[in-house]
Amino acid sequence: MTAPTPAHTAVPAPAHTAAPAADATTRLTVAQALVRFLCAQYTERDGVRRRLIGATWGIFGHGNVAGLGQALVEHADTMPFHQGRNEQAMVHAAVGYARQSGRLSTHAVTTSIGPGATNLVTGAALATINHLPVLLLPGDTFATRPADPVLQQLEVPHAGDLSVNDTLRPVSRYFDRITRPEALIPAALQAMRVLTDPIETGAVTLALPQDVQAEAYDWPAAFFTDRVWTVRRPGADPTELAEAVTAIRSARRPLIVAGGGVHHSRAESALAEFAETTGIPVASTQAGKGSLSHDHPQDVGGIGHTGTATADDLARAADLVIGVGTRYTDFTTASNTLFTGDGVRFLNLNIAPYDGHKLAGLPLVADARSGLSELTEGLLVHDHRVPDAYVTAYTGAKADWERRVDTAYRAADPDARPTQTQVLGALDALVDGTDIIINAAGSLPGDLHKLWRARSHDQYHLEYGYSCMGYEIPAALGVQLAAPGRPVWALVGDGTYLMMPTEIVTAVQEGLAIKVLLVQNHGYASIGGLSEETGAERFGTAYRYRAPDGTFTGAPLPVDLATNAESLGLRVLRARTVGELREALATARAADTPTCVYVETRTTDTVSGAPPAMAWWDVPVAATATRPAAVEARERYEQQISTRRRPL
């Protein structure tokens, strides 16, 4: 099997060959034609060309084994294949690869009909919400209906053309069902258009009826010639740009909010130049963290509910918020309670007009890198820079926060069991800019957003658009394929691990030396804390036996996740103390085989040991309740919602 081209390596430009004769055709099945077509698709941005579909993941059943399965066997030398264990996990692996590849290369995923297809839905939602490309190729029921119903067919009395694959429609940016061979040509071209569109990209689904997959057709030879899809970098409209420059020049306390679009555009250097030129501080969303290195003078850390005190205090006082590539989710805006300064305005640099107009802001619709460069040029003409007193104030606040991080990370006793933040501190002391940290759900995202010191633009890989439990381990496989030779860490709690550990087997099979940091805290720590805050008293969030009163408040369950990971083929290093943890992490980092570090944490009053939330998040509390905890939570809730502001 041919190894996929690493994402960071440009592929040679396709050789220029004579154009096929206008009437030349090649007789292939639909599946054969599709795989051959995918092998000839490329992206190009900034003069660098990459293979668009780097590999295919698959689990075979009666809906794809005789069609796509046969085609992939025949193209094994040109289309690398990865054997997955769970359909949702295969999508996560493809998404991890796509993100690490800067959205310029991705993977395809094929499944059988029925459960295999519906298992794709969660992964597709994650990809689309995060604007990350992935191609889904589920098998489908017979187009010719030789028997009705066939195995796994959904019967809908009022609509004979529906199948379970239609569940993928709302979570796909493009969906088509190929019911005739010739329909593949326009559908495949539209699929590639969406996958490479910096605004529209996400999950793309081509549902493939199993009989059509195996049907032969005379394909025009031109369908299989190399095709290059240029990823655009549109600049700003001159009028919008002039208004943006004027708004920045008139602001006294501006704040940049860097979102995932900075990374998608590879605009980190342009952002650094803009921030250094103007002195404007840069806060980051979960998706945007790492846009500036943690030690950059203008970096003030994460913003919002899981942000730093420095960034959130700046947000409350800001008179201009400059969003760059952000969707302004409720975590970022603290459910519209964070940006409360008098007369605060928003300037939104975004390639998507939909996001550019959010919060009644001034839109600057452009590619992030292009727009930032144009803003820098426009402000340099006026030699614009924020007041020195403003820089002094946020620089001092940043230093204060770093001392709080040091306190959270510090473990005085090497023989003690670590808190979760001390686990992160041990990892922080070990890594350098080549390490990649992957996480998605639980209490870890909040701790990481507040505390993690990102050392490179792609070190911090948090999937928080969908915050999907189970993402981390399969995504680590995709990231490792895209970044061979770099240390890739999947940080998971016990709740997330139990959701989807299956791709450990794939890591072992493929020899992908991912590092799994498995934190055991006996339950859903994040939701447990939220439950307590909202008056639900941690109901149903701990992994414990039932007590005599029927509640889950007995002894912790005697599960041994370390042994489970070993049974799937991982080398497991058990760390009981801070000292053992440090040694285990160093061993895992140096390992050339998949390795897990297992650690059971101790809790504190704040669960993980991290500073508490610096901003609110709206989780509605019952308006009527009798339990004292819920009554008190409702009172706090009403106080918080009274501070909400809707920008107009």
C-alpha cells in the first residue's frame, strides 16, 4: 500500500499530457470511475499543489463491498486505504487529517448501507460545523428496486425514494444520490467544488446505490484528467476596508478575537504583523488558539466562558471588537454578556458574509490573510498605534495571569496524586513546538483554553464547534498521517474514552505512534460541575455504584481502563504520582509505537484545580423548583441574564 503524501509536503504538479480525443471513452463501473476520478483531483493555494483526496477509510458490507470495495482493490497503488473499526471514528480521522492539512487535503470514507451509513451522521455534523472538508461515500439501497424492501432498507409509506442516507442531508454541505451512472459526472464535480470552497466546505455526501456502483458505463476520458481546484484568497472591498481602517483608528481600547479562520487561512504571520504594528491585544477562541504563540507580547489568551481573566477583562472594556475568522459562539461571547463596554462596536473580518455581519458589526468580507495585510497597510499610512498606557495595562495583566497558570501547574509533592491541571503542567514542561495536542470534550477543554501555552500555530487542536466525545483518538490517527514524525497527543477523560476507543486497534495496525493521555476522574467531570452550578446536584454524572437510596453515589466503579487499552494493543504506562507521571510522559513522547499514559487524578474544590470561569455561559435553570439548590441557581441565573446585551 502506498503511504499518503504528508499534508505539509507539496505534491509535484501533474504532468502535462496531450488532451484526450473528444470522443475517447473508457468503460468502467461507477465505483471504478469514482475512485479513478478522485485520484486526479488537486488543490492549489499560494502556488502549492496538494492531492485533494489523500486516502480512503472504509468498513465493508453488502452495500459497498462489491462496488467501491472492488474499485479500491484495483486502485490500491494510487488510492491508499485505511481499515477503520467504527464509521463515526473514520470520519473523525479524516477530519483530523483535513484540519492538520489546512483544509487543502482530506480523506474519503465509505460505508455499507444501514447502520454503517447512519453512523456517519455525528462525524458529518462535526465536519460541517467546523468547516472542515470530508467526503462521505455511503452505500445505498437498490436504485432499480429488484426487491422491496432489501436488507436494512427504511420503508417510508409516503416516500419511496427515501433511505437512511437522507439523515445525512442536514449535516452535509452538499448531498447527492447517484441513481444513474452518467449522474456521477456533475455530482462529482460539484462535490469537489464544495470540498475546496473556503466558505462552503464541510461534509460532502455522495450516496451510492449498491447496484449502480457495479454498473458499467462508457466514461469520457476527460473525466479522469488531472484537475486543479484553486483555493481562493479574496481581498476586501475598498469601501469596507476604508470603513474598517476608520473604525480602528477611532478606537481607544480595541481587542482582536482570533477564530479558526486564522488557521484555515494560514494567516498567523499576517495577524502577528497586524498586532505588532498596532499594539492591539489578541484573544483567541478555542478554534483560534495558537494564532499567536503564547509568549507573543500581544497574545492575551483564550476568551469567553473558558477564557483568561486578562482577555475577558479586556473584552468587557473594549470599545471595538475585531473578530478575525470567528463565528462568535456563545462560549466566545459568554452568551452575549461579555462585550458590555459603552458604545462597543464590532468589526468582523471573515471570508463568509454570514459571519461577517454577526453582532450588527461592520463587515470586512475577505480571506483572513488578505484582509489583515490590507488592514496593516491602511493603518501604516497613518502610523496608527493604540495608546502606550493600554499596552502597559494588558501586558501587566497578562503577567499576572501567567503566575496563576504557574500556580495551577505546580506540584510541590512529586509523590502525590496529581490534579488534572498538574497533569497538564507536567505535559507543558515536556513538549516543544513540534507536539500536537488534541482534545474535544469534558473538563479538559476549559482547562486547556485557560492554561495551555501554545508554542506553534498548529499545536493546539481543539474540536469545540461540536465538542464531540470520542473525537480525540481517531482524530489523532488522521493528524499523525498528516504530520508524520511529530508527537501527537490525544488527551481523553474516562467518559470520552469509553465513547470510542476502537481506533486504538487501527493505530496499532498502521504503526501510528500516537500518544494517548488517559485521565481517570470517574465520571463526567465537566457536566458534573455544570450540574452543580445549575442546581441539578451532579445527578447522573458520576461513574459509581447505586447507593441504597437508588442514587449513583456509591463507590467508584471498578473499571480498569488501562487494562482495556492494553487489550486493544496499546503499550500502557501507569502513573500513580506526579513523579511517575513525568517519567511516563517522557517515555511516551519518545516511543515509536502507540503508547498510553494512564493517570488517576485527585479532585479539588474546582474539580480540576484550574481557576474558575471568568465569564458566564447560558444554561437555563428551571423557573419553578422546590429543591434549595435549584432555587438558588435560578436566582443566580436571573442575575446573569439581566446583563445580556444584544448589539444593534
